[in-house]
Amino acid sequence: MPWIAYIVHFIAAAFLTNGISHFVNGVSGRPFRIPFAPRSQRSSPTANVVWGWANFLVAFLLFANIGPLYIGTPGDTIFVAAGMLVTGILLARIFGGDVN
């Protein structure tokens, strides 16, 4: 597989991970920040569901259209896992101060 596919899989995993936090907060009825809201404001649960869904859509399109994704093969698994881990750590640091 070309090296660019591994980078795209990393980025797709980042979109997937970001989508999870927004979608879960939205369907749980909790307001949560999205990039378009001012730093001190949280967006409505509906806006978060839409934002999470948009992230899922981008992740799906990247996974589906840029090289096949074979979970279980070392390269794909490592890059997807790394994308999720790095994004998860960054989001934890960014949203860590947002506790009610």
C-alpha cells in the first residue's frame, strides 16, 4: 500500500475519534463546544450530533476512498490506533477544562 494511504488512515482515525466525543455528548443531551462556537460558549446537543455525524462522514469517506483499510495488518492497525490515541490525548487536554 502506498505511504499516503497510511497518513490518510491516521487522519481518518482522528476524525472518527473527534466525532465520538461530539456525537456522544449530543445524544446524551449535554451542551459541548464545537469549533464554530466562541471559546467560552458551548453548542446545543443538536449541533453536536450534527458535528459528530459530519466527522463520521469524513472519516468514512477517507477510509472508503483512499486505499482499503485492513484492520489486523500491522501498518493499517498501527496508523489507525496511533491516530485515535494522539487525537484522544489532544482532545482530553483541550476539553479537560470544560468540566461543569
